[in-house]
Amino acid sequence: MQMVITILISGILTDNFVLAKFLGICPFLGVSKKLDTAVGMSVAVTFVMVLATLVTYPLYKYVLLPKSLDYLQTILFILVIAGLVQLVEVVLKRFIPPLHRALGIYLPLITTNCAVLGVTLLHFTNANVSTFPLALLNALAGGLGFLLAMVIFAGVRGRLETCDIPKALQGLPITLIAAALTSLSFLGFAGLADGLFG
Amino acid sequence: MKNETLSTLTNGILKENPVLRLVLGTCPTLAITTSATNAIGMGVAATLVLICSNVVISALRKVISDQVRIPAYITIIAGFVTIVQMVVKALSPALDAALGIYLPLIVVNCIILGRAEMFASKNGVVLSALDGLGMGIGFTLALLLMGCIRELLGAGTLFGFPITAGLIEPMTIMLLPPGGFFVFGILVALAGLTGKRKKQGSNTSGCASCPAGELCGKSEGGTE
């Protein structure tokens, strides 16, 4: 139970994928302009993160490691993710059209989202993630952290729209500086996961 | 012809600097620029992958059919990333530890896929190699600039040597994630100020390849 809480807190707050680990910056800056697209993208990312872990974790643990092929990790994982995204798109389109309409446009973008490849690779360096269910939970926490960062940032950007910004900073620069301040607020959670259980 | 070769090489360094002008590859730019040494390591690793993948993709551009090109490119890039990963691990375990997960993540760096789609799939082998080299140098220089600023302000050192010891109190915040976003924001603003502002075309060209094209913020006008 302690593990579960630690993984959730560190994934969502202290080790937030976007604001602490700099993964998935492109969609974070690109798709966060409106709240509904931000939520749609995050849900799609979370979904693919969990699904990718479901496939890559056993593949690494039970196929690559015993055969000492672990150097193939990168190439195999990206192919699995690319294939999986295609598959999910086809399956959703065929069987759950409403969900496909909601998430469809975001799916092709996810292949090149480094947060997804990142989460599948990070399971093996995270000391808290020792079993398969915990890896799934870690992926879910990473996705939820992404969602939280996107939703908060969409709100911040909404406020920026109405501000009078110096010409040189308009567009991307002010967005990055706003991201710096958002990330600063997340620093306040530092040490929370370790301090919780002494 | 000579002119074209030269401009292909220099294009990526200034006019279409992948980081500061096209704003591609932001994840490694923000993450590993906590020191100048890391920045150079990352830049060189990405440059090697960029040149190799550009050459191979350009050589195979008539063989790879249009529908499967993105998976084919990703496979080629992932292959070279794996090679670079093994080389770095063998040559410099310290650098490997410092770059950590961002080394395998070169696979999804949009600079590399972007150049494959925008340049290598349309041009000859030699030009593609030059384009890869130019873009790689541009990427490395931008990373180095970020790395120097953050290391100098955050730790008071440069390549590990103390510079401002006793003069300025180091601001650790510059080494933390907020500092990364902040320095990058300022640099992009400066790049926008110094460069030719009227040329809109070069801003969008880097992103035309990205599948995120229409959704992503670049359509709202990159550095403008």
C-alpha cells in the first residue's frame, strides 16, 4: 500500500513528467491552448502509456533480459509503441466510434511523444517499481501527472490571452516563462513522497 | 552548386537553427542543459544519429514506399540511436549516466524525424549528410549556449571550472526545471528579436513534417 501511494504521489506531483522530467514538452506547449484539446490529448496519452507498459514490460522482463538482448530495448519499444498506436486507432474506429471521434486526432501524435517512450523506459530505473502491476500503476500515475500539468497550464494560458505582453515575448517565449512559473509551483511538492513515510 | 552545398551546411546553424528558430527537440534542450559538458555530449550524440540517419534515408529514398515511410524512418533512426547508446556506454560511462533516459529518447527527437521527412527524403546523399551536419552543429551550439548560461548562473562554473566563485552567489534554481524553461524562453525571445522577423516561411517548415502539425502551437507562429 505504501508503495502504491509513493508511486502515485511521485508520478503525479514530485516527478511530474512534464514539469520535472521535461518529457512530452511538444504537446505540452502545442496542445495546451484550449482546455478541451488539452484534456483529450492527456487522456489519449495516459491510455497509450498504460497500454504500452502492458506490452513492453513483460516483453523486456521475459524475452529481452533472459536472452541478454536488452540493448534492443530502444528499437523494440518504439516499434511496439508505433504499432500499438496504429492498432488502437483501427480498433477504436471499428468498435468504439464515439471514443475514436474523441481521441482519434490525438493518436497519431503520440508515436513521437517522448513521454510515452520515456515512461516505458523509466520503469526499469525506478526503484519503487518492482512488479508488473506497479509498473502499470506507474504508467497511470505518469499519465495523470501529464493530465494535471496540461489542465493547469491550459488555465494559465487562458489568462495569458488577455494580458498585454511585450512584443518580443509574445507567443512562445511568454509560454515558456509561464511554464517556468508553473514548474516552480510544482517544486513545492519536492520531498513529499519520501517524507510521507519517514 | 558550391553555393548550395555551403548554404545547406550553414542553414541549420543560424537561419533555421532547429532549437532556437524552429523550436524542435525541446525535451533534451530543457532537460540535459544543466551543464556545458552534458550539452556537448548530447549534441554530439544527436549529430551522429542525424548524419547517419539522413544518409541512409536519403540513399533509400527511392526504395521506401510512401505509406510505410514513417515507420521505416523510425526503425532506421532507432537503429542508429542504439549504436550511439552502446558507443557512449563504452567510451564514457559518466556521460551515459548523466544523459540517462534522454539518450534513447533521441529516437523521438523531432529534429531527426523532421530532417528525414523534410530534407533527406528529397535530396541526394551528400547534401543530406551536410544538412545533418549543419543541423547537428546548430543543435549542439544551442544546447551549449543553454548549458553555459545555466551552469554559470546555477553553479558558478563552466565545464566544471569555477568562474564566478566569490563574485556571484550561485542560483540553484537555474539548474532546476523552472530555470530551464525560463532560460529557454528568454533565448527564444532573443533569437526572434535578432533574426529577420518578416520571414514566416522558415518558421513553419520545420513542423510540416510533424504529425502534430495542425494541432500544435507552431501554427500560431513559432517565435513570433
